[in-house]
Amino acid sequence: MKLADISIRRPVLATVMVAVLVVFGLVAYPQIGVDLFPEVEFPIVTVTAVYPGADPETVESRVIDKLEESFSTINGIKTLRSTSAENVGVVFIQFELERKAEQAVQDVRDKVAVAQRQLPPDLEPPVVEKFDVGAAPIMYLAVAGSVPTRELTRIADDVVKQKIQTLQGVGGVELVGAQDREIHVWLDPERLDSYGLAVADVVTALKTQNVEIPGGRLNAPGRELIVKTRGQVRGAQELANIVVTFASGASVRVGDVARVEDGVEEKRSP
């Protein structure tokens, strides 16, 4: 009531006060910041598990179910759901808003470590990530040219991506649709059978002979040298020369039971 009484008795003062508020509002309005992606932190955690060569049913029964069983004991979970696809499974965990995101991520990591003993040994380490609104891509760049796909991928990765990553404010750059170099080994069932070999024999030979491992140290007068065993192949011909086994005193190589070609990755959506 006092403000109303003063405004009635002193109309000029009331008018000046209103004018001052209007002037300050007009001056401050252009300086008000507008953020299209405000910094909001939701307590949502995703766990991605890659199981190479597994079908969706196997991923769900041997991986996702084990993880969900371990996560069910975490306090403050609001929603727990998962999706299983070929070679990969994803678990989405939404916590109550009262939970801090960092603490929620740490709790999930601890449960993943506990469940690791029950997961398949050939499963890739599960990746635990916090949902980040600001991590959504805000710009897409298309790279095209008349060069082969493998060369175009190399240019996009080694040149374009490297330049963009050095710009101030860039959080990350991801290549979509890239096809890196990949050496294909096409096995011939008839040749394998003629030598009495199985697919696992070729796979074992490729894993054990296509590696680079430390070879220890070599002491020389006045210096010490590091030795490395260079056993990793560089091309399709070297891969074809890997010995799988010996039959009748002769070596059976990968090229004897398979066709080896230097190509690119298969076009598949993740």
C-alpha cells in the first residue's frame, strides 16, 4: 500500500522509476545470452558391450542379462533397459535426479568390474559412458573425391580430421562411413579338407604369427639396445605366406587354402 500511496502522491517520481526500469531493460536485452545447448547434466549412464561374432540372442543371454543382474543392486535407479543386436549390446540406466552423475558412473563401473568374471572371455571390455547433452554433433562435413574409398578415408582421417581437431572449442571429431584398409582371407573348404585342416587352424596361425612382441634388451659396449620381434605382416602376400602346418615334410601356407586380397572394410551400419 505504501508504494501505491507514494505513486498517487508523487506521480512524477513513479513515472521516472518506471522509465528507469524500461531503459535498463532495453539496454540489458541485447546482452542476454541464448544457449541452444544449455549445460544440463542428467544422471543417465550407458554400458556398451561388444561380443564379436555373436547373434542377438547370445548377446542377451550371456552378456546383457549378467550385466542387468549386477546393476539391479545399485541404489537410485529409475529406469533400466537394454537392447541386443548382432555383435553388440547396450544397457541404458537412468537414475533419479537427486543422484550425481559422476557418482552414478562410478557405481556402474564398479558393478561392471564385479560382473566381468561371469562374462565370456572373448568379450571386449564393456565401455561405461555418461550421457552428455553437449556431446551431440553440431556440424557435419562431407568429404568426396574421385580417389578410391580407402584413399579418401585416409585423407579424411589424417588430413581433414587432424585440422578440425586443432580448432579451438572442438570437443571431438568422428568419422562416419569410413572404410579403412582390411586384408580379407577367403577360405576354400575343399582345400582345407584335402590338407585335413579346420578353420580354427588358420585362425590360430594368423593370431600367433601376425604379431609384434618385445624381444628384450641387447647389451653392447657403452650402450643398451631394445630388441623387437617384427612379425606383423604388411601386405596380402606376406599374410598368404604364413605357415599353417606341415604335411608330408612340406609347409602348408595360408595361400594354399585361401584366397588373400588387400581390400577395405565391409560397409555395415553400427
